[in-house]
Amino acid sequence: MCKNNAKASLRAETIDHTEFIISMYKCKNINSLSIMVELQRSTGESFNYMKYAKLILAFARGDDDIDIDHSDLVKKCSSSGSLSCIPGSISSCLHENASKCRNNEAAIDHVKELLLKDRLDARRLGLNSLLLMTDSRRSLVSESAAKAVLQKDENCDSTIRDFVFDSISTPLNKSTTHEEMDCLESRHWDIIHNMALAILGNSLESVLESRNSYIAPLLQSQEWTGRSGYIDVLLNELFNAQHRLHDAYQACRCICALVELSSDINKVLHDRNAGAILKNARLVGAIKHSMLAAECNEALSLISGHENIPPSFYNACDVANSLLHWPCY
């Protein structure tokens, strides 16, 4: 969220990548002074933007009877809020046990085809499908999709796994820098990076629910726990929470699932001083991203074994001190 105090405006981005600008203007009436609130969509789906715009304007008017559907507005994944389940072409016949495996493979193969294309929009479509498929609350193929994301097997096609982890570790093309890309392409890669983190979080949570045994040896490998491994990548996202809030939130989801999946991960996090990183990220979340604050709180609880601390009880002096070092826009 970027704010401009001189113009009384700010640019906001939601977890489903909808960007809009909120501006306020003084309106002089005959007998009073009122405030006009204006919203302008920058990027993102119109359907989602209208949902947020109506809610914000209702609060601005001071409506007392605002009906908020928290289950719809607050989602752990960054997929489109307008999609409540995997499309019927994938899920319609999964109830028949005889064809379940075949349909799982067909859905995963379709994602592979999209990720192998050169066009960024095709890759984003593939990731969006994978994001839905790995969400155990909305998908009937979450276990198979999570396995395609996480399992490392030399005898199996690793297209999906390689794309997801490459997008997390190196969010931009290795041969291209932000300066060499136009704004739209840079935005595409930022979203792909965020979606890859969300897919990893979904996959780890799906494995946590099903307790599949293949995940244990993977999490003990140097690829995960070594220096510059995936644990370090996730902690780096949290370290930079002040600048990339949604990425930090998705990374924290991954940390929470990893701690519950393996006690060895807890030891690695202690060695990396993850507690301090999480506390700083939680402080950022308390100011700018309530879901990040809650997730960091959960992660700290899992790591330390202590009870959760409500974000409202954070030290006011710490918050004030962090604001002194806040970047100016």
C-alpha cells in the first residue's frame, strides 16, 4: 500500500492482485464541509474490484448494516474470489473411483502444457489452475496436484515442480532484469512469483492434511534446509515483508505448514534466527496486513510452543519506532 499525504490518496493491492487507487477530496457545501471518496481500478479483475469498491464506499458512508462475507474476502490462497471450485471439466467425473486416477493425470497434464508455453498469460492460466487444484478446500485432486508440485523423482516429469520452485527462487527471468522489462511484463512476473508461493503453501497444507510419507525425506534434504535453500528463500520473503506484503504472507503460510510437517524444520528455523524475522514481519503486518500478522503469530506459536499473542497487544513503542523508519512514497 502506497500513500500520498499531499493528495490524500493511496494505492492498494488486494491478495488476488486487484490494484486500485483511493482518493479523498474536500467538497464545500453551503452549510458544511464534506469528503468525497473516489476509487479507480488500476489492474485486476473487474468483478473482484467491484466487490472491494462497494465495501470500501459503504464504510466511507458510515453504513451500519454492512454485510461482510469473511469466507469470501479472506482466503488463504490468492486465486480469484469468483471461482469457488475446480471447473467441471476437471471435477465432474472424479466421483467415479475407476476414472479418478486418469482424470487426475489429465488435469495435471493440462497444467504442464500451459506452463511450457512461451506466453506469460498461458503460464498464469496454468498457475491459476494449479492454485485451485492444490487447494484442499475447493479441489478433489489436491493430493495429486500437491504431489506433482513437491515430489522429486528422477523417473517422473518434473515440469510443474521445476516451474513452481524456479518462480519462487528466481521470480524474474534469469537473463532479464526489471530495467529491461516493460511495466506490464514486470507485473506479470511479480504475480507469477506470488502465485508460486501460494501454490507451495496450498501443497504443503494438503500434504499436512493427508500425512503422505513422501514429504519427510524431501524436507531433510539440503535443497530445503541448506544455505540458500528453500527455507532461506521463504525467510527472505518475510525479511522483506515491508515491501512485499502478500509474498511475505504466502511465505509464512509455508513456514507454518513446514513446522507442523517436520520437527527438523523447527531446528533449522532456530538456527536461522527465524523468531526475530517473524516478529518483525508480524509488526509490519499489524500496521499494514492483518492476515500476515495473524499468520506470523501462528508461526511463532508453533516454533516457540507458546500461546498466540493477539496483534492488538503489540508494544505501541515498537510500532511507533517502526513508523519512524517507514519508507516515504
